[in-house]
Amino acid sequence: MSEEFDATYDIVVVGAGASGLSCAVQAAKDGLTCAIIEKEPQTGGSSAFAEGHAAFESDEQIKRGINVTKEQAFNTYLDYSHWRADPPLVSRFVENAATTIVKMRDEVGAVYEDVTVTALDQPGELTTWHLPEGEVARLIELLEADARRRGVDVFLSTAATRILTDDTGTVTGLVAKDADGQEVRLGAKAVVIGTGGFAANPEMLDKYTKYGIGDKMINVGGQGNTGDGINMVLAAGGTEHNSIGTLLLFPLMRDKTITSHTNCTGMQPYFWVNTEGRRFTDEVVGMSFGNAGDVVATLPGACYWCIIDQATIRHLVEDGNEIGLGIYVRNNEKMVNLPTEIEADAADESRTNVVKGETIEELGRNMGVDPAVLRAEVDAYNQLCAAGVDTKFHKPSKFLFSVAEGPFFAIKMETGIMISMGALKIDEHMRCLDADGQPVPGLYSVGCDAGGLFGESYALPIPGSANGFALTSGWLAADDIAEAIHAGAL
């Protein structure tokens, strides 16, 4: 007796972020019937917060005289991951990412304004960050419109709850709940999971990562990224990839926008202390936001204080910052809003993450640290600045800004999270694998749910990796599914 469904498709895609929409559009282009379901009331997920995506040997790079070869990219991914990334998957992404640029531009309508890097002083960073007009949020709009135009059924406010399989373990469809809470059963020859990871699920963060601060992390990505798709795949016979705990973390002020000049100042490579008032690292780690995020997550309280004086504020206003925040605060941008903003932050009694002190001792008391400890740390740091050589943590001399001219400010930076990455074990065809390393028939995973591109951390030397892989893995999965369906294998 055949199972009854409310509707049947060739492909049902779960998650309408960059990977899911890319998959749905390509499925329609390949002549397949397709539905995409999204539990949030809008498309985009965490991709809506991204600026650009990575590609290698693209025509956008070539016309700008930028030479980043596929060989360079492949080797960088493998070397950076200590060869924990999956070479076949990395190779397939690297070989096809430039085609994604062509598809997004010539077929979907994206306009690429620039190809650049995220941090000018980050060692070894490749120029792979392709920035579309309107950022990836605009690209999401174009993909959604293209999907609808091509006949893809788009169901918003609809949450997938269970993947259906037959007695052989082959996928037959899925169960979802619509906006009214009614159960919907959709039949499919293939189900593609692109639900964006588990950055918004504190319990999964604590289960799969070493930090134990899931409830303290500030999630700035998609609020719907609660690991639903991952858990459904595991229940349907899929397995975890060994990189399931990989996170994209960064220092962030709580309750401040990404465009805030105070927040950006807190990431500058100046003078950082922990909750005891002690300097703990070479602050140049701030040049690499992902590395800085990994550092702050391991500190007591998962936070640090960045301390600045009046001379440093003048430098930021008159000369510009050392490191920006993507396109939201540009590299070397003059921080003209900082003096007014930081004074307002410190005066706001509801805010405890910016404090002011006329003296270092007063600042320490307002921070909740021993004033004598902070005074000793500042004095020792100022001696290094005067000598022009950091003999403690070997920070480059150009970032040695003394803390001498009051009044002083301390900015509390906590652990922000954008996405988790690499949860499910897949092969280079985006097929979910079971415990024996065999594909679960009809089950695929793309984007941040899929494992294999990263090791223990985000590939910082290749900016745009997460979105580049999301967009590329989406259409690659659709092509592979179409080929399998046409061959009668699904």
C-alpha cells in the first residue's frame, strides 16, 4: 500500500537560505519539480547577514587582475584544517565556485561590485571575497524571485519535523507543520537539508563544542538555526562529521549593532585584559575575527575588556581604525562617531559593558577588577609601548598604543556567533552517509549543515567560504539529484 502525501515532488528542500535557494533554482532549471520549506516567515537564514562569497579563478577576479588559483585554494583549505577537511569535497567546491559567480550574475541577476579581503593585515589571506551589490541579502531576494518564477513551491512559516523513509532506508518524503500548526506530508524522491546549523541552539552548542557557554553566546545569525535538519538526518540514518563542533565566533558587544563604532573599537588590537584585569594575549589576534572569537570563548566569563585612552580615541577619529567589520565598518575608516557614542554608552546606567574612569584605579573599580592589578598591568604595558617592543606577547610595534591620557574607557567584548559549520557527514555529491560510509538513498545536505570543508575552525585565509560553499553545494546537489533521477537511480 503506497503512502499518502498532500503533495509529491522530485525534490523537497528544507531551509531557504543561500544553499537551499541555490538548490531549488537549479532543480527547476534541471526540469525537476521542487518545493522549498522554511520555518521562518522569510527566506535568507544566516546568509542574509553575509556580505560576500568565495570563488577561485572567477572571471570577476580575472578582470580585476586578481590571481587566486584553484590549487592555492585547495591547498589552503587542507593546510588550514590540518588535513581534517575532506579532500574530495574541498576539490569539488574549489573546482566549481567560479561557476557559481557566473550563475548568480548571468542567470539570477547579481552585480559584483568588488573582490577583496576582510583584513589588510591578516597574514596569508587570499583575495576571494566576491561582494555583490546589496550584499548576499540582495542575492537571496534574486534567488527567491527566480525560484518562484521557475515554478518552485515556496512554503514559509513551515517547519519540517521528520524525514520519511521506507523499509529499505530510502527517503520517501518528509513531514512538516504549516503556519496553522497543521501537519503536511510531502512526498519526494530526494530531500535536501540546508537548515543552517545550530548556532541558535544552546543545548546543541554545549553538546557538540568544548566551550560550555551556549547560553552566553550572542547569536547574530539566523534565529531559526536550531539544528532541526541535523537532528532529522541523524534520525533518518545519517551520521555526524568529525567537524560538527566547528563554529564561526567573534568578539561582540552585547546589545550593540554591527555598525557601532564602540563595538568596532573593542576589536582593535590595542590593550585587552581579562576579568581579573590582566593582559592575556597578543591583541593582533583581533585582525582575525574568527581567531579572536575562539580566544574570547575560552576566557573566564567568555569575555575581555578593551581599554583605551584619549590619545587612542583621537587616533581612531583622525587616522582611522586598524581593522573594520566587513562592509559595515570599513578597514581604516575614521571612527567619527566614537567620542559621542562611547560617552553615551558609559553614561547609560542600563549598560554595563562600557565603563569610564578618570584614573586607571577608578576604571578598575568600575570594571569590577582589583585596581592595583590593573594599574600594574597598564604600567607594564606602557613600558613596552615606550620601548617600542612587546617582549611579553610580541605584538607588532605599530599596534602598541599606550594607555596614559585620561579619562579612560573599558569596552566589554563577549562571544558572538554567526554560524555553526560542518555537522553531517557527506560525500562530494552532497549525499548524507550512514555509519558504514554509504549514502542514505535520497538524502542530501548542503551549506552549513554539511561537513567536510573545515577542520576545527573557519577557514579564515579564504574569506567568504561559508557562503561560497552554500551557494555552490546547493546547485551541485540539484544537478547530481537530477542526473540520478533521470538515470532511474532515485
